[in-house]
Amino acid sequence: MSGEDSESGEVTSLLRMWSEGNKHALDELVPLVQGELKRIASRAMSRESPGHILQTTALVNEAYLRLLGQRSVSFQNRAHFFGVAAQAMRRILVDEARARKAAKRAALTVALDDNLDVAHERPLDLIDLDDALRELEELHPRQAHIIALKYFGGLEIEEMAEVLGVSSSTIKLDWQMSRAWLKVQLQRR
């Protein structure tokens, strides 16, 4: 077993113990996942427009608080944990964008990842992206989850397959279809 596989197994074991109520497991888990959570947060924050309020560390801390509040979640493995963390970060960023938009009546823009193949003629509003993802969730929940895992969490095809319990080829097909659907929806807004 390689060092990475060993660490992944240790994270999975600690997640299960924590889910079962072992508070000491969380103390051991935090240092193991901190770096990856910061990477996910940094990736999400890099898409924010200048002047956003949250910093990477604040986003990670807020995600921790939300994850701690989800005691009913039984994390299957490391990839599942990071998928849930990415979703929490998405909710935090969208909530913050909605609050700022309500307060300032101005759109918060983000630059879309090139991998989404969405036209860059105009900046994209994070709230528009979230609204489009909510529409996609109603039509095709797994496809919406794939977009969120890729965009907000930076997960790769194999990681998404593990989180969602499907094959990599299914993820690739859903990724292509959801990306095309999202492109059409965002161009209409």
C-alpha cells in the first residue's frame, strides 16, 4: 500500500469513527484533511471576483462548522467527505453572494473554469450558476452533483465516480451532457 493509499485509508477509518461518535477521531482527522480542504477552498475562491468578503481560511472554517453540524452524515470514504465539503463551500459562497447582492443590489461575478466550456463574453453571476444548478438538480440530480463536485470541489473523474458510486465512463458522459446543458442555460441569463 502506497503512502497516499495508507493516508486515504486512515482518513476513511477516522471518518467512520467520527461518524460513530468518537470525538477523538476528529482531532486526528483535522490535520489530515486540512491541506486538501484549503486546496478546495482556494480553488473555489480563485473564481470569485475581486472584493469578495471571505478568505480561504474563513471558508474552510465555515465549512468545518457546517460539517460538524451534519452528525447524521455517515461518510463512506475520503472522497465522499471532500465531496460533502465542496458542497458545503458552494452553499457558503452562494449564501454570501445572495447576502451581498441583497445588500448592494449588485451582482457578484465569478470567472468560470475553462473546463465548463461556457462562453466568456460576460462575467457569470454566482447566483445565476447556483440557480442553473438547482434547475439541473430537478432534472438530473447526478449531473448537477457532478458539476458542483468539479467546479466547487475540483474533484477529478475517478474521485467523482467514487463519491457517486458509478463508473468513470458514466461520469464522463454525465459531465459532457451537464456541461452542454449548463452552457445553454447560462447563455440565456
